[in-house]
Amino acid sequence: MSRPSWGRTVRITLGVIVWLGALAGGSWGLLALTGPEHTTSWLAQVWKATAGEARWVPFRCQEPLWLRVGDPVYQKTTNGSLRLAGHVYLVRDLQNRVVSEGWTTQGQVYLTPDASWPVERLEYYRADLSIQAGMEMLFPPEKRQELIRLLSQTWQEQGDELVKLMQPVVMEALHRSAPVVQEELTAALNRRADQVQQLLQKWQSQIVQKRLVPVLEKEVGPILQQHAVPLARKLGLELWARVSLWRFTVAALLDMVQPDEKRLEKEFEKFVRKEVMPVLKEHSDEIMATAVEVVRQAWNRPAVRQAFQEALSEMVQDPQLQQLTQEVFQEAVLENPRVHQALAEAFRSPKSQKALSQLAQRLEPVARRIGELLLGTPEKGLTPELTRLLRLHVFGKDRRWLVLVPSEKGLREVPLVPGRSPAPLPPVPRARSATPPPN
């Protein structure tokens, strides 16, 4: 083999010297600009990133878990927060095929050189995609407090004016929709007359007869004996003095001869009309006062109140009543085109439009402030909460993540287990690309 020429050796040597000089000059310049403590840290990070050893850690889980290549891997810092330490590099499905995402029991994660090592286990977390979790994400406690403060302040300052502005809109909506709702509710109940009758019969036998009647007989009987019986005796004596036994007797005898004439029934109706009703009308104040006193004393008894409260609670919680109410309300109001049209006409009326326009002008400053609080501003961009919500629900990001738990003794294959408690996921994790594993 021929030896390299002297000229080529010189060129290689000069090139190495030039590059070493450039690197030394750059380091000295950075030292002069930032100070020795910052430069040392920066050089250490550069050296660690370039010369450090990345790790590809295989994992296995007992139960299938859904994973996607690129799902982030975090590790906890000393203050309890999370920092990115790698990502899922390889996923094998249940048939041991390499896939980009799916149910898996084994795979591989890529860990950056600065990730903790060795690893004891990986913990698996899933984001809560429910509406309640989304609202809590968009409205953290501090923003909820600020929102409540804004609304309370606005109501204290402009509450009376806002009510006056809304009054024409509400009255117009009620004026147009109330007759329609009444008609539709009546029609919906008529179509379910059999269900209503069945429900009333069940309450009559199971609630009224078994629970209310025994309590009323025991508790209200003495009250009626004290107040109602004397009044009934007084009215009875007065009506008895007006009864004509001769007329009733003659009418009964004639009915025996000519039953179709119904003279006894007609005589009784005449007596009620001409004698009973005037007496009751004359004593109406006394009758009403006695009834009120009976009800008042009865309601003051704990047993009566408890019986009615338990009966009402049982009626309200009756599944048959709840289903019937839901069906009627949904048919007569929520899904009723006539009600929708009436409300639309009410809001489109000139009076309502004028009131709504004035209301919008009044609420524009606080609405703008609420929008900035929840959505963000053109100058500062979207809020971190909205950004995180969009990433989660619109772009499908941050739905899964792993957290590595370091150990003093590493394993050749680490277990992947479901996390025991929610981990504080950073709002926007940075994307990292993996270096291919060594051959």
C-alpha cells in the first residue's frame, strides 16, 4: 500500500489546527460575553448532547394499553413538575407487528442523554376527555374567581339597568310562547291520559291510602272534632229547619208510580239551590276560617308534616313520573316547532331587537374582557388553557404520556403500568426527534 504524500499530510494537519482554533476562539468569545459560569453550563450541555449516549429502553405491560409512536415520555424534577425525557419510539400490536399506533403490550421508548438512568418502570397516563374536565381546563380556579368577580361587579353596577333592558324581551317571549306551550302541554297530556290515570291510581293506593290516610285519621281527627264538628252541627240544624218532609215524601211516592219523572231528584236539586246554597254563602267566612284553622293546626303537627314530605318525595322520585315529565316536556317544549317559531318571532320583534342592541352595548366591555380572559388577545396570542384544550380535542395531542420512575438498579426490560394518580402534564410539550438506535 502506498504511503500518503507529504503535502496531503500537511493539509490535513493544518485543517485540524484551523478547526481547533475556531472552536477555541468561539469559546473564548462566548466566555467574554456571558461570563464563565454561563459558558461552562452551555458547553457542558453541548458536550452532553453531542457526546452523550441516548438509550432505547424496551418495555412490556400486563394489560394492553393504547400508544402511538411519538407519545412523550416525561420524568419528574426536584420541584415535582415534569420535563420531557424522550418519547415512544416503537410500538408492537397484539400480533407482534410494528405499527404506528394501537393496542400494545410491548414496545420501545427513546430516552435523551439527560434522562434519569437506570429506569425502574414507566407509568402510563391518559388525558380526561370529558366535558367536565375540558371546562376545568379552560376555567382554572384563578380564572373562575376572576370571572365571578367581573360578573358580580357588572351586576352591582348595572344590574337594575340590565333587568329593565331584558324585561321587554322576556315579556314578549312569554306573550308569544305561553299560549302555545299551554296548548301543547295539554295535548301531550291528553295523548298520555292512560299513563296519567295509571300513575294517579298507583299513588292513591300506595301513598294516599297507606301513608296519608292513617296519619290524617290519627292526627287531624281530634282537630276536626274540636273545630269542624260544632260548625257542621250548627249548619245542619239550620238546614234541617228548612227541610220540607212533606214535599220529599210526596215526591218519593209519585216516583213509585211514575219513575221516569224523577220528582225526588228534582226536589232535592231545588232544595240545594234555594236553601242549602244561601245558607253556605251566608256562613262562608265562618267556614273558611274554620278550614284555615284546621289546616294550620294539622300542619303544625310533626307527624303530618313528615307524612306529606315523604309522600311528596316519593312522588317526585317516582321513575314513572320522571319519564312521563321528560317525554311531555321534550315533546311539548324542547322539540316543538310551534314553540321554536314563537320564540324566534319574539326575539325578532322590533321591541326585542332594540332592547337586545342596548343590552349588547352595555355588556360589550365586560364581554370583551371575558373573551380576553378565556381566549386571549391578538397581541399575546391564545391563552395556555385554550391552547392546551385545542391540542387535546382538535389536534389529538397530549392524550397519552409516560412518566419514567428512576431506580438505582436498572432492568433490561422495564414494566409499563397505569399511573396511580394524575400527573401534572406541561401545557405544551416540545417535540423531539429520535436518533436511530445503534446497530
